Amino acid sequence: KIEVFLARHMSDRSNWRKLITTLPEPVDLATAKIQAAALLPAGLRKFVSHDDPVSRFVYPIRRFLPKARSARLDKESEIRGSLEGIRGQYLLFPDRALNIRRHSGFEVDIDTNL
């Protein structure tokens, strides 16, 4: 219910092209949480936790893609190149990004001896 309510007030969509080509804008998650909680009606505010630690996950990215291009395993059976980084649900290769969520259910072999 909280997610559905907040979706009316804030977008949960990312611009995937920007996501894989540039560094993110820093966000103060504690402040964002307070702002989101303030939008909730009183009946839903009681479910907001007030003592959550903020965890930071840093995935190394050797380089971002110069241009946003996606890879699709249903259109090409092989992707060659070294893994340049991980950004959200995307695996970044030298010339394109693979959206892992789009490929759930695919069986993939990875050769690490190249």
C-alpha cells in the first residue's frame, strides 16, 4: 500500500541511458526517507521504521559506456568483451549493457579464460 501511494508522488523509474553512461547524482537517503514518510497518510506512517542504518553498496566500474546501447540475448546468442562494471540491474560491457532482469530464465555460460 505504501509503495502504491508513494508512486503517485514520486517516480520509481530511472533513465537507463543515463544510468549506464554517467555517475549518479548523490542522494541523501535519510532525508529522502523523511520526505517520503511525510507524504503518507497517518494510517500508513505507523509502518515507517525510524532507526534504519543506511548501507552503501559500491560496485567498481572501470568505465561507463560512451553511448547507451543494450544487448539482448534473444537477438544475439553471444556477447564478447570484458565486464567493465555493474550498475543496478545492468552488466556493462565495452560497447553495450545487458539488462539482467530482462533475461531472467535464460541459461548463460560465462567464459573467464578469454
